[in-house]
Amino acid sequence: MGEWMRQSRRVFWVVVLLRVCYGQAASPPAAVSLQGVLERAAKGDVKAECALGVMYRDGQGVQPDYAEAARWFRKAAEQGYAEAENGLGFLYDNGQGVPEDHAVAARWYRKAANQGNPDAEFNLGSLYDTGQGVPQDHAEAARWYHKAAEHGDADAEFDLGVMYEEGQGVARDYTEAARWYRKAAEQGIPIAQTALATLYANGRGAPQDLSEALRWFRKAAERGFAPAMHELGAAYADGRGAPHDYVAALIWMDLAAFRARGPLREKYSAERDAIARMMTPEQVAEAQRQALERKAKWAR
């Protein structure tokens, strides 16, 4: 696995929005006023209690207040409402409104996961993967990732792909890795698109296909994922799966350096500068112009 994936893998995504409590859109419907939700919650309505937890956590219609979010999540969680159990676990996992306590987070995640909540299945798998709040157990992590992935959770699909690629908790199987990466990639996850492209480029889990690799690198690059931009730039510089094109190579390398952080930015900057030294001043100016246009779009 590339260094970019190791650096990116352990990012938690906040995925529990109001729709998990109301089964509707992420924002409260116009007919559901804060007062109305409060009145329903005061009567012990678990959906309303969960919705208030989300509203206070995310600042939807109220000032963000993690402690108040935890209070409302707890009310619904103590009635066995899976979405609230996961929401409360997430607050403990991140020390928001409650003391950070991964063991307590694991307990609440497990309650929700045992009810088939995919977010909780993924979150519990992540704790087993990292050994936070529970003994580290890659096989158990893979088991929970698989449950969440079967429910269509894109993060779990990606992490399960990583487990198969690395042989952690499961037997190494590049074909299975490619299958799960593809599922996450088709949901628009840039890191999964890049991982799938890398398998195509190396002929692992699928026949080597540089054009297909380039297609997936481009999808991730268009979403602003720096490692994919770097690979796209390298493909144009070397003529791998794409026409040899130094201008395109410099554009994508410059964008990769712009989006990357830390050691990756230094690496990408050095490669960008090496490409620029092989170009005419006119080519460099054109590449810089096009790269600047893309940067301006991101700034808007």
C-alpha cells in the first residue's frame, strides 16, 4: 500500500445526519420546528430526542452544543434507539460534550451495531482496527467492516478492501480488495478510486489496464485528492496509459503539491520542479495558467 493510503486511512467521517433519526433529508423539514421537536422529545419520542442530538451536535437551527447533544442522544440511546446509541458513542469516541472514552464509545457502538446500524458497525470495526477501547483485533475489525460494507457503507467498503490488500484479519486477496474498492469508488470515495486505480496500474486483483487506471485516477483527481493528482501527473510525464504530455503533467503535479500537506507536499513539489526543468518557458507558463484556473475554482 502506498504512503498516501497509510496517511489517509484513519480519517473518521461524520456520517450520522438528521435523516437517520427522521428517515428524511439531512435538514429538518420546514414543518418540524425546533419547538415541535422539543415538545415531542419531552414526551419521550426517541426520534425527536435523536434529532435534537443531531441538531445540537451539528448546529442545525441551534447553536452547537456537544454537551446538550450528548444529553439528548443519551435519552434516546437508553431507550435502545440505534442511531442515538451510535451518535452517543461517536461523542465519547471524540471527547465532544463528554470525556473522551473509547471503551464507553465501543459499548454504545456495539449496542447499535448489534441492531444492524451500519455506521456503528463501521465505527466499532475502526476501534478493533486501531485497538482503541478494545483489544486490537484485525479479524474482528474485518468482521464488523464486512457487516457495514454489506449494508453499503462506503467507508467500510474501502477499509475492507484495505484489509484484503494487506492481509490484515483476512487472507490477502487482491481480487476481493479490488471488488470492495470498486464498491466504494462507485460511491465517489476518492481514496477508494485511487486504490482501485493503483490495482489496475499494477495488475493486482484485475488484469493490468493502464487506461482504466488513468480513468479512476482522474475521477479522484477531479475531486481534489492529491495522491491521485500526483499519479495522473506522473502518467502524463511518462506516457503511461496517456499521451506523453508535459503540460498536463505539470498541471496535475502542481495541483498535487498545492493540495498535499507535509512530506507529500515536499515530494510532489520536487517532482513538479523536475518536470518543469524539461519544458520550455512557454509550456511552463501555459501549465501554470491552467493550474491557477483550477485553484481559483476551488477557492470560490
